[in-house]
Amino acid sequence: MNERELVVVGGGPAGMAAALAAGAAGVKDILLLERDQHLGGILNQCIHPGFGLHRFKEELTGPEYADRFVKQVAKTPSIEVSLRSFVVKLTSNMKISYLRPGALEEVQAKSVILATGCRERTREMIPIPGTRPSGIYPAGLAQKMINMEGWIPGKEAVIVGSGDIGLIMARRMALEGMKVKAVIEIQKQSRGLVRNVAQCLDDYGIPLYLSHKIVRIEGADRVEKVVVAAVDDAFCEKPGTRFELSCDTVLISVGLIPENELLEMAGARVDRKTNTPVAAEVNRTSIRGMFACGNACKVYDLVDSVTRDSEKAGQMAAQFLKEGK
Amino acid sequence: MYYNYELMPTIEKHDAIIVGAGVTGAAIARELSKYKLRVLLLEKEAEPAFGVSKSNSGIIHAGTQNHPDSLKGRLCVAGNKLIREISAELGVHFVEVGQLIVVFDETDVAELDRIKHEGEELGIKDMQIVRRDWLSLYEPNLGPEIAAALYVPSAGIISPYRLVYDLTENAVKNGVVLKTSHRVAGIRRLSGGPYRFEVEAAGSKYQTRFLINAAGLFADKVSAMVGVTDFKITPRKGEEYLLDKKREHIANHLVFPLPTPTSKGILIIKTSDGNPMIGPTARDTEDRNDLATTEEGLNEVLAGARRMMPSIERGDIIAYFAGLRPAAGKDFIIRHETTVPGFVNVAGIQSPGLTAAPAIATMVVGILHGNGLVLTPKKNFHSKREKTTHLFEIPLSKTRELIQKDPSYGDIVCRCEMVSAKEIREAIRRGARTMDGIKFRTRAQAGRCHGGFCTTRIMKIMQEELGMTVEEITKRGEGSELVREERRHE
């Protein structure tokens, strides 16, 4: 079996920052595994500006931000990148099995950093009653479809949840000529950044319904409409407040969940409610020598914070490899 | 008037036409494909199993809780045996997990005894009443309130849609013609010749000697087209909630409460794919398209399941759906209509219809034979089908061998359920034409992220395999397109 000092799982901003920091701290043999065919993770589909204000003191798009790290990774001889590599197994003593086209590889690592990111909460997790037609997308999937593929999902959209991805996508769809009829938020205030509410909704005249929820999705084959109602402080529907919005597209943007299924498989403690690692300190897990960083550790608002903390994870792994703690 | 005989449209002629490619129609088609016959299977949806069958729980019932004199009871027990042979022949994953019918009160043990005796009359074997000590050992997550249970070992689980796909695929291999997106628009009775019916579907006409109605929720409508109107389908809605695969081992058996007059109650269902399921509700509805889930349904299902297994949490739920049981009175309706010679109704096939399907199929073929259909066995009937590979159900060592033979087994498309590009392409080659068809066959998009990560990749593979534009790709057939417009670069 192949032996490695450090294996980093995930080649988004967190994994790249962690691998680079570990390399800078003296780790000589780093394997960076990425599922997709390129590094950068979700940044690649975030073509809007606003990244890097803290880190680089300038405003970059997601792909530009990722590219700065991709270039550094390429220049770092201690980091080997394996793309289209999907980890299927991780054990508590840091044996890793991963699939890539043409091979099942097995690696024994001395230390592991999990930078596996997060997934979107789905319609099913809220849950929204009604039918299950075509036209309901997690906001991040819609972002990928429009920005990466040029696929416009529909004509008229309603967005559930005012998280940043939902707000960004409201603007994006408006720019692509879709009619964005409303953003529906169950809380009393938006969950997204203030600047996003102003720049993505107000500037485009898209109404934000606070303290409202979708009580039903209707449509046999494709979404036809949603039924919306105001809610009280306990998030229960207020009688007599229902109204309908016709639409063919519903985007769900109701939060993110860290992806820690590998960590769980390895036997580390994972909080059942938040799906975050249970540990005394950020970036650590309940298994010695195994670290978690970026959105897998906790869900961040800004990629600059992901980078900052993930670099610490890289340094922690380097220290563990040197001193065994 | 056609002056040139060559230009006259010929009408396809068949020995038997089956309306409906759900599990009932598919099982009948496969059974008929053993004989030298021209058989046509018509399905109104874009793919088989898209009606009642797709919402089936996947339980292979032992046969308990049916009256010993009923068709349901008899065919369920017979089907439970036959399904083992069929799943071995077709390579469908069947697991005999056993069933527990639990009671909360010692006084209800008498009811378990009654169910046991009725079951024994039907020929169900090895049932026993088990107590707390047994339950604590073999089903440790059951709540402390549970007093006893009836253990029925012969109950099992199967993937309902993969059973339909595999039955259909095998039937087609043996000569059955399958036409999807073919809704029956009308049936004309013919007189004089050997062909007694002319069926119109998707703008074409098909003549047949025998017509078998396995139209599920619409069986009464199809029957009415030939004038048999003495039954009505009353859809009974059931909402089901799927739990995360991480909870796979929450239960070791199918766990049932005591049944009510209209349903078997809220169950904890192991599934052959690993995700446990809780449900179903049971509510009569007039609307044959009412597939909406409700807040009340969710609350009822959660309460019912948590009463038996308190550690089930709302946050465990990753998916939900509603299905409609095509109820037509208490029992199945399986009969040749003497007023319409050649017409066989197979209606009201609700629970335990999946289990009974192979037995229903042999019964229907017997009825056809008894009414004049000549059955000449084919010498070259292909009874076996090569098992579909699913990485999620094989060990890594096997996966390694597969990747060595075909590198695309190592190209993972669906990360939550570990489905490779090879499996997606294979599903398309075996007939998947929609996103749901791929999901049901492979489990891609069926996991906790609901296709958030893999949808675009699957759509690209579909384009490559089928030469479709992205706007033509649908979730489950015409009208359910996913993309309105592709911005093409000049």
C-alpha cells in the first residue's frame, strides 16, 4: 500500500489552503484528492464578484479567487494533485480508499485533512408539502446549470430562503431574463449579507417576503404555482394570509450542511443536528491526526475566513506530523 | 379508398395486448413471453413502473392479514414463493428480512394469535409469538412500551421498480413489444374475425385476440371502454418518508403495528437499497393524480413510527413521496369478462399486489388459456437475465475487478449513493429515458443531496448516449422538462 505523510480530501478553497499551509510548514509529501475534474470546488460556479476583499484587498470573482490558489498549488512540488478521485472509505487509522477512472487506489496516511465542503439543505428537509414536479432546484444546482452550462431552467421563479446563494441567484436569473417573482423567508430578517439584499434584490425590484413560508408546491409535471402564507413567531401559518404565485421554477436556498460522512465512517464523533465534527477546537476532530477544515468544519459566510482557518488546519497537521500532537 | 394495395396502412396484429406496464402488466408480459405469441405491452407513461408501482414500499409480504378465502391471501402466499425464483432468474436483489407485528398491550396478544392461525391456514410457515427478551436481542431499537410481537420470517424486501424494469426487459428480450408514452385513447370491439379488439394509442391502432387490463388507477376507465362498468377504482393515498442511509440498521425486520380495517398501519420498512422508510398513510381520495404530501401526513407517519421506534427523528428524513393504491373493493378483481369475450380485467391490485404479481400472472395466463389462447412453449425462452451491477451493493474488492475491466466504473457520478458513470450509461442502454428512470434504476439522485451535485453530469451523459438536446431531457416524461433554454455559444 502506498504511504503518504498527509492526504487532503477536497480541492476547493479549504483543501488548497490547507495543503499549501502544510507544505509551507515543511510537510514534504502531500496528496490532494479532488472529486471533480478541476480544483476550485464551488468557487468555479460563483462567477459574481465580492471574493478576496480581506485576503487580497481587491474584489475577485470566485474562479479568479480559486485560480490564485490553483497556480500556487501547481508551483508547490510537495503537493501531488489527483483529480476525479472519489474517496469511498476512510478508517480511524487513516487508511484511505479512493476511486478514479481506471483504478481503485489505497493509501496509508500519517495525517488526514478533510476539506469536503458542504451540501445544500433540500426541499425535503424543511419539508415543503405538495407535489414533486420538475422545476424545483437547490439554488446551488441552479447556479451550476446557469453559470457552468448555460442552461436556463425556466421563465418565472420563486426562491425559498434568503441565504446568500438564494439572493445571488435571484440577481443572476433576473440578468438572464427570467422573472423572479419573490424571495420567501420564514425568519423576520434576511439570512444573507446586507449588501446582497441591496445589490441582488432591491436593485432589481425583487420583493422579499419576510415571516412568510411556502405552504404548498403545485403542478403535475412541471411546477405551476406555489401557495405562500405569513407565519407567526412560532413559524405557524397565520390564517387568512394565503396567496398564490404562479411560477415554473422554485429555488431552494435554506442553508448548508457540512459533509462529514467520511469522518463519520472513520468513527469520529459528528453532531447529529449540525453534522459538524465534535472536538474541543476548530479544525480538530475526535481522532488524533485527523483534521477538518472549511465548510466541512463549520459553515462560513466568507471564503476569506475559510482560507484563514484552513491554513491553520494545514499548520496543525504539520505540527502533528513533526511532534505527534 | 386505396387503389394501390401496397399503400394501405397495415394494422399491427397481436395475440394479446396488455394495458399497463406496472408490476402486474410486466409480470403478465413476462409470463406470456414464455409462449409462441405476439404480445404488446402498452404504457401511458414515459417508462414502465411510473404509475402505482413506483411508490410501492417494496415489501414482499408473507400473506398474513388477508382472509384465507381471499384472492389476496392465496396469491400473496403463492407470489411470495414465486418471487424468489423470479428474482434469482432476473438478478433482482431480494432479501428475506422477516416481519414483526408488534403490540403495545398484553391483551392484544390474542389478536396476534388470531393472525397467526389465519396465516397458518394460508400455509405461512414458522411464525411465532415473541416476547420482550427476544425483541431486546433481535430488534433492540424497539420502544420499551412494546409488549410482544408476531414474528413472520418469510416476509422480505425487493426494489419494486427494478423488479418491473427487469421483468419488462426480460419480456422484451423474449419478444414482447413494449410501447411507452402510449395512452389508450379508445377500444373498439370487432366482430367476425379472430381479432376481437382494436386498441387506439398514441395515434396508432393495434388489433388483438385477447385484451388484458392491468391499468392500475385507470383500470375502471379502460374497462368502461368495452362496456364493463361494475367496479370503480377508489384511489387510497399513502405518504411515505425515506430516512438517510446512515440509519440503515435502525431496524432488522419490517416492523408493523396491528392493522386497522383500511390499512396495515404506519410501518418501519427496510428497503433493499438500504434507506429505511416510514409510512404509509391511508386516505381515500377522488383525485387519481393527487400525489401531494401533506403536513398532517408527515406528522401521522412520524408519530406512528416513533411510537414503535422512538429514536427515529424528523432530521433523519431525506425524501418523501405519495402514492395511490388502486383499490376496488376488498379483494383483487381478476376475471375473464364473459359479456366481452377475450377481455380480462386485472384490477384493484393494491397491497399485497407486488408480492402477488407473479402468481397473478400465472393465474391470468391460465384464464387466457381456459378461454382459447393456445399456449405453445418457446424452446428458446431466455429465463435468465444478467444481474445489473450496483457498486453500492458489492465489496470494494469486486469494484476493483470491475474497474480493471471497465475504467468508467471508477468514474463516480453520484457521490451520496456511489453510482458510477458506467452504471448510468448501462441504465440508459437498458431503457432509461428520463431522470426518474435513471434514479429508479441506479439510485443516482436518490441520496441525501437529492441530485444537487450530480444532476448536470447525468444530463450530459443522457445527451451523449441518446443524442438529445438538453431542453428535451425530462424528469419523468413530456411536460416535465428541466431546462427551458440552452444559451449556445456562437
